[in-house]
Amino acid sequence: MLQVRIEKFGTTAILHCTGRIVRGHEAALLCAAVRQNASRVILDLAEVEAIDAAGVGALLSLQAAGIYLQLLDPTNAVQEVLRVTRVDTVLEICESPALSPLRSENSLHPCYVPG
């Protein structure tokens, strides 16, 4: 099951995702993102246990819809799927500035999170 908690800062929406972004549950993410009418969406993936092909497709659909999409703090399991599918070369993946000193992955870079 996927739960999405939303924070809005002007034209930026942060979607804090918890659970799994998998077939049958990815629509919750799509609906939550599109309803925000935000030009920039940050998906906080720090509490996402898993993502499958349907979930990856949902991420790509959001970007294709013209939403500036950033993936924030993906778990190791999610990072691996993004790497294997090469989606990490298409979507911006970043970490919250507070976690920067704690992480050693070179694929992540800090991003500004409103607040």
C-alpha cells in the first residue's frame, strides 16, 4: 500500500511517500501529484520500501506531463531499481541537505527543499 502526505509551497509540492510504489498502487501517486497543479514536484522517497515497473512508469508519466520532478532521498532498494532501469539518467535524484554528510553515494546531490 502507498500513502502520500502532501506539503505545498507556492508552485512546489512535496509528496512524502510511504510504502510501495507498485502496480495497483501507483495511481495514488499520479493522482496526488496531478491534483497539486504544481510546476515542481518533489517526491520524498525516504520511506518507500519498493518500486516496480508500474511505479517507474508512473514517475516517467509525471515527467512526460511537463512536471519538473525531483526524487528526494530514495532508499537503497529504490535507487537500485532506478539504476538498473537507467531511469536515474533521466530523472533528477537528490538528497536533503540534512542527510548530505551522512551519505556517501556519488549519484545523489543536494537539492533545495522549501520550508
